[in-house]
Amino acid sequence: MLKNKYIRFAIFLVTNILALVIGAVLMNNGPQSEWYTSLNQAPWTPPGWVFGAAWFTIMFLFAFYMTKLSFQFEALSKYLIVLYSLQWVLNVSWNYIFFNKHEVLLGLITIVLLWLLIGFFTINFYKRLKLYTLLICPYLIWMTIATSLNAYIFFNN
């Protein structure tokens, strides 16, 4: 089942893009809302267009990473599916928690958990993937930036 790398890649890519779409819907136009624009934001907050470009690139590379990682196990491991699903839920739910519900502390907790999980992927599977680990590094870097932005808002508002 799902032994073709192109099919597996397509499934991961569609699932990742679906996370972006659902996350955007759950934001409820949050980045343009009066609530968000009135917050004291970090001086290093990138322009809005950067977020879309970064996320699309990250999810595309993450689909490659997950495809490669999934073939490192004898079968599509339940362990890997659970980790991937947890990443997906944390990623999507942060949008709703932060932008829709304005729960900055809960958003910070959620994004820290997501950062830790992406860090776990990066470190834990390095021996299996070696150079392919570079595919997840943009995700970890972006999560570091996003976490710092959320933390800045929490501590300065």
C-alpha cells in the first residue's frame, strides 16, 4: 500500500496544503483584523506576503521530507502517522487559537509544542535521513521566528 513515492509525495503535499487552507480559514482574516494590527508587534515581524510564501515553501519541502522519511520504515509506520498528524493539528489549531480566539498565551503554548515537535523530527530522524534533514530545516527556522513573534506579542501587550 502506497509504495509509489510519487503517490505518497502527492498525499503529503495535498495534506500539507490542506493544513494551510484550513488554517487560513480559521484565522478569520486575523492578520488584517483591528485586534492584530493594534498589537505591539515585534520589530522583526516580516511583511504579510512573506508568511504565505514561507508557508508554501515549507509545506512543499516538508512533503518531500515526510515522503523520504516514510520510506525509511518497513511500512508506513503508525508512529510516524501519529507524529505527522499531531504536527498537522498543532499547526492548524494555532491559527484558530491565536487569530480567531485571541488567546495569545494558549497560542504561545501551542506554537512552542509545534516547535518542539518539529525539532524532534529534525533531531530524531537525522540518522535515518542524513542530508535530507535539510528539507525540514526551513520549517524549524520558521517556527523559531514564529514562536519569537508570538512570544513578543505575549510579553509586550
